[in-house]
Amino acid sequence: MSHALQFYIDGQWVEPASKATLDVIDPSTEEAFATIALGNEKDVDRAVTAARKAFPGFAATSREERLALLKRIVEAYKARYDDVAKTLSREMGAPLAWAHQRQAAMGVAHLEQMIKTLESFKFEEQRGTLLVAKEPIGVVGMITPWNWPINQIVCKVGPAIAAGCTMVLKPSEIAPLNAIIFAEAMHEAGVPKGVFNLVNGDGPTVGEAISRHPEVDMVSFTGSTRAGILVAKAAADTVKRVHQELGGKSANIILDDADLGRAVKLGVQGCFGNSGQSCNAPTRMFVPASLHKEAAAMAKEAAETFRVGPPDAEGTILGPVVSQVQFDKIQKLIEAGVKEGAELVTGGPGRPENLNRGYYVRPTVFANVTPDMTIAREEIFGPVLAIMPYDSEEQVVAMANDTPYGLAAYVQSGDLERARKVSAKMRAGNVFINYPAWNPGAPFGGYKQSGNGREYAEFGLEEFLEIKGVVGYAAA
């Protein structure tokens, strides 16, 4: 058992205000392998005080100074890259190759993108006698999830540094150890005292204390829509900015002129990646009714190639889901799909064969899913795909948009112009046409109950800035 019983506050590792601790569980074995300290309001207040004290000086730094700092952070992170990947695999169950090539890689990708953004970003614009200035918002509270931990930490820390903000980070208590390594890298990079602070803890205690704190100017939250609502309510009394990236139930529209085999296979891969634990996963696959049976057979074949097993085992494609809570939720939703009459194509309730311990879920495909079914409405956050038939383009657009979420949508077509027209009708923050490569410069965030605000590149940087109009800045 390893122990991480200190918090990073004001440039040093300090003892928590209380002795409360929490075990970190290895989802592949269901056994504890580490212990972290749990913070409380006193720890949050200490961290916020440090951030508030550091803010004036850091806000006054030049673009060049912040660029140099970001470059040092990249190098310090790269030096701990393998440690981050191994830790992510252990605490969230990601296969080692996935943790190394995808999860840990996001830290480098977003930091390098933010450096490019900062190099050319315009913080001031003169319009005649008017100056429009963009200035750091202040102290930012950051609450990040367990499913893409480093991705979401860096998506907040990177633009905060670029903007000149100071911050207090609360990572997920389910997968907290990668954040501790990140804090060590920040220290090694020479981040000024008080600019970056880390307090571990749970949402109802530390998360709420951050959200309510009167000296926190902004809360940037990534997580479930349910928790996002609680953060917004806690922040309301101090009228602070609340930036949220929340849940999703993304539609994947396969039009009748698409390459069906490719579209279905890649759609299954997109749904099952990260063991289905991605808020923008294409979990609702819409196919023309005339091709529904064929698509279901293709999805079955694709799903059954996903080998489920321990993260460190050779050939594992899907590891366990992150926790007992997630496992139980997914099982209940799979059972609801069966009970409500969806056609179970492959997978189903229970663990895969030969895996009687660990939070392993059978890769599951349902066909003939109707819009009123629970598995078509609720975010499952596991390797579960719902295939839904449609009769016309007009109908599928309406079905795809019939959700309280609006994070992402996917459109597959052999005709790019047709795909563009359908994409324009999607009520979602991101639309992906014909499975493009990931783009760190694309704005990321959602419509409706998928949140507000955007992340990545200049869109993320803008969220950490206030706008000031200086009237009469120049002589008339």
C-alpha cells in the first residue's frame, strides 16, 4: 500500500487539517492499493488563501513569462509520463497501452496546444478610442473527473496558467494519484508559490467548499450533469462564473449512402473505447430500418473482438470499469434494456467468462431500441451500444436531437455535402463527420444539459478571462 497523505498548498506539501483518509481501489482486483487524505473546508480555505495571495503577482506576468512556464511544465510532465500512464492504468483500470498512448498523451497534447494558442492570442484590441482588454478572472476552483483524469486536469490548468489565473484543484477521489504526480511535475517546473494548489477530497465536502468559497472567482467542473447542478447551486450565492462539461448521450447517424461495414465497426469502437467511459461516446447508433438487421450482425461481430481482461494482460482491449458503483449502475441499465424489450445482440448482464473478480462488463449491443427505452435516454457510461432504426432523414434528425444532452453527434455518409447539412441540424457542441482524427484545436463542450462554456485551445483560454472595456483610452 502506498500513501499520499499530504496536499500541495502554497508551493509545498502540507499536512491536512484532519486525519480522514480514503482507500484507492484497483478496479481489476477490487482491492485497495493506496490511501489518500481527505480534505475539508479548512484545507480548501488554506489553498484559496494561498491562491488569492499569489494572484496579483501572477496576473501581472508577461506572455513570455507564462509561455516559458508552460514549456517547463511540458518538460516536467514528459519526465513523469510513464509514471502517469502506469498510475492511470492502476487506478482507473485502463489497459496499459491505452493509458500510455491515449490517456497520458492528452497531457502533452493539450499543453502544447495551449502554448501555440498563447503565442498568438490577442489580450488587447483597440477600437478607435476604446480599448477592449481580456484579463485573468482570478482564483479558479477546478473539479475534475476520473474517466479522463489528466485530460481534464490539463484542459483547465493549461489555460488558467496561460491566462494568468491562480487555482485550487480537486481531482476525483476515485482516481487521484495521477493528479499528485502532476502536482509534483508542476513543482519541478517551478510554478510560483500559490499559483497551483491541490486538495484531495470528495464532492460533497471539498467540491462544495470550493464552489461556495467567496474568494473563488470561477469554478470549472467536469463530471455528471447531476453533480454539475449541485456545483452551480453552491456557486450561485457568490455569483461566480461556473464553467461545466457534463454528461452526454451522443447520436451516431449512419446515413443510407455510408459504407455500412466501416461505419458500424468504427461506431462500435467509438462507443467501447475507454470501456465506454467517455461523455462524448457515440452510444446511440441510428441506422436505416432497411439495413437494421445487417447492421446489428456487423455490430455483434465487431463487439465480440473486444477482449476484456486485466489492464496489464497482453491483448486486453477493455479493462474493468472504474468502481463498484459504476459496475452496479451499468448492470441495472443492461437489465433494463432486456426487461423493456430491446433485442440483446451480444453481451448482457454479468461479468465475462473467466473473470469472477473485478469490475468487468461484457461488451453489449442492443438492437431494435426505441426512443422511449431507458437505455436510449440515460447515460450508461459503459461498453453498451443501442442500435436504433429510422425511416427518413427528417425522422433521424428529430430522434437524434430528442435528448436532454447535447455534447456530441456523429454523422456518417458517402456524400460530404449531405453530411454537412445533417451536421448543421444537430443540437450538439461537437459534430464528427466520417470518424475524423481527434483535433485538439476544436472547441469542446455541449449544448443543453451537457454544460456551458468550451475547452481546448483559444476557446478554453477565453473561459478564464474577463473582458474590460476602457472607454476614452485614446484621444478622440
